[in-house]
Amino acid sequence: MYNREYTPDFITHLKENEIFVFGSNLAGAHAGGAARIAVLQFGAIMGQGTGLQGQCYAIPTMQGGVETIQPYVDEFIDFASDHGEYKFLVTRIGCGIAGFATEEIAPLFSRALDIPNIILPQDFVEAIDK
């Protein structure tokens, strides 16, 4: 059961051990939405579309349907599980520029509910719990 904090709607700063998790594209063209914030504020690297970079973690969401996002979410969850020294603040990946609904993306994170260092948006948790 998820009975802890939720990702804030707007993240403007991070503590030293916090990682900003955002939706990206495979080319790493972080030009808009949370990806742009990741570049401007948290060290995301233009040209790197996946994984840890600066104080960020990129999950590609622009390459096709939800089924193409799942492997990257699974990779992220495994990575976060192995790195308990960090707190991962997951933004509403895929629900902005990529155009997916919360109900489509949230279930991809169902395994994350039991991982204490992965913080999810409240609407993701509510969608998973339905």
C-alpha cells in the first residue's frame, strides 16, 4: 500500500539525494515540458534520451504506444530499486506533450508502489488503486 508522499505538482529544486524523473524522447531532444525543466535546472543532457543524467532520470515516452514505454519504466524501477540512496520523484511522464492519459501510463508503475524511494504523482497512485 502506498501511504507516503506524492510527487509535487511543480518541482523547482531538489535535495542532494533527489532525482527528477521525466518523460523524454529517444533522441534526447529535451525541448519542452518537464524535459526542458530537466535540462535547465537539473542537469539533463541534450542528446541522451534514457537513464540517469545529472540529477535526472529520463524515460522515453514519444516512440509509439504505451507498450513501447513499459520496458523503459521497468528498467527505471529496477534501477531505483538498486539505488536506495536516492529518492526518485516521478513526474506525470507521458501525460503532457506525449499525449497519453493518466489511466494509460499509471499502471506501468504498479511495481513501484512497494518501492519506498520511488515517489509517484497522486493521480498515478489513484489510477493504479482503481
